[in-house]
Amino acid sequence: MNFTLRQLRLFEAVARNASYTKAAEEMHLTQPAVSTQVKQLEEDVGMALFEHMGRKIFLTEAGREMYQFSRSIAQKFDDISMVLDEMKGVKHGALNISVTSTAKYFAPYLLAEFCRQHAGITVNLDVTNRATLLRQLADNVPDMAIMGAPPSGLDLEADSFMSNPLVVIAPPSHPLAHAGRISLQRLMQEPFIQREQGSGTRNAIERFMQQRGLSMTTTMEMSRNEAIKHAVMAGLGLGMVSIHTLEMEMALNRLAILDVEGFPIVKDWYLVHRHGKRFSGAAAAFKDFVLQESSRFIKIPQADVSA
């Protein structure tokens, strides 16, 4: 067999994403270029590595074996890069960070300051949902991730670095917008627009309500905070979101934070990585930066969120 490391990396990206298109985007290539390289790899191997069913692709038995080897080889080369980066210090290197969709409201501020301090480091930022982020961590794709508390039982290390208050929002014209200390019983009379099942925000809200024996009326579920905020502004119901998502709306008086008994629900943001992860110089510097200096560079909307 006469295949190249480049072909293995492209094959691994296609297999991991189950998509030629996503692999092409990740590797900064065109889809035909990726398809050609994978086809050449299959010819060199002498067996089909993927089978196509409709618009979906699946690994064949040979493909599954090749995927395990390609992952191992890719990790070895990543280790080499990390060792060389450590020898260079933190003046050069690459950093792969994944964040949940809510964290995108403050993560750029962190990365902007970090890049100002370490101008030679290249950063790749992926914004995704919680389920995908956990799969990425399981596959050892990012150096680190920023998310709410990760589930127990996974081989992960998590360090909290900042509070994440969840607040109740309404249009400024809503009857409760100027009420003082609204009871939870009164709040439960309102319809709510919530994040999708499985999101960190949804999990925290459901735990809070279950502990108090309360049940919310959910009229809509949405997978994006922006969609929830616009639906609340349109008068379709109340919402519960991280205060970190509200800077623009609060400045423009488009939304109001309600004064509700027991709120805000205060969670934490965590910096998460695989247990025993070997950091490059760039990754180690970023972890130290986030844990020690993050609060200096993150803007929080001006609102009274004291419980």
C-alpha cells in the first residue's frame, strides 16, 4: 500500500464528520479535492472505506479499521507538534477551542485579549451545541472547550472560571416588567419559550423547577438564544437565558430582566478538556489565561441580578 499522511488526515476528517462537505470546510479544501483523495486512498487500500446510502455515508468494516489507525496516527503527529511547540515556547502554535452556543457571547473577548498577548498563535474557534461539543471532547478534537458543567462519568477535567447567571426576560411592555419580587407561582402562569432538551440552560432550569415542585408551560422550544430573544421581544412568551447573551438588548431597551423570587439561577462556566490531555505551549498558556484573567475581559450587562 502506498498512501500518504494527507490522505489519512482527509479520510479521518470525513469519517469523523460523516460528511465530505464538513471535512472539506475543516481542512480548508474543496469537496471535490477531498473526494478525490479519499477515492485514491480506497484504490491504494484495495477496498471500499465508505458506503453511500442516499445522501448519507457510513464506514465499511475496512473503513472502521482504517479510522482507528488514522486516529492513532493523527494523535501521534499532534503529539509531535505539541512537543515542538513546547520547545518554541508560546510565541507560535495553534489552539483549537470549542464553545457552546451561549458562550459565543463572551468567548471572542477572551480570545481577542489572548491573541493580543500571544500574537503568533493561530486560533480555531468552533461554536456548537452541547451534545456535539461532548462528542468532540470524546474524540479528543479540541484542545479545550468552554461550556456549562459537563456531565459526570466522562473522562474529563473541568475548572470553573466565571459565574453564569440565568435570568427571566420579558418585553419592556410586559405587565411584569416593572413588578417587584415576582413569586414563582405567579411566574408559572406565563407561557415560556425554552431551549431545546439537552441544552445546559434547559437542564439547569428543569432542575431548579423540579426541586420546587413547579411545572412550566412551554409553548415553544428553540435551539438558539437569538431566536428565543426575538420570540420574547415579539410577545410570544417569557424566556430564561444567560445574562451574558443580553448586552445589546439591554443597552437598546429591547428586553427587561424580571425581578423573580429565586433568580438568577447561578451556574458556572467551565474550561473543560480530556483527562490527562497533553497541552501544547499555546494550550497551556490559554488555560492559565482563562483561569486567572478571564473576568477582566468579559462584559456583563448592567442589571441588578442579585438573588
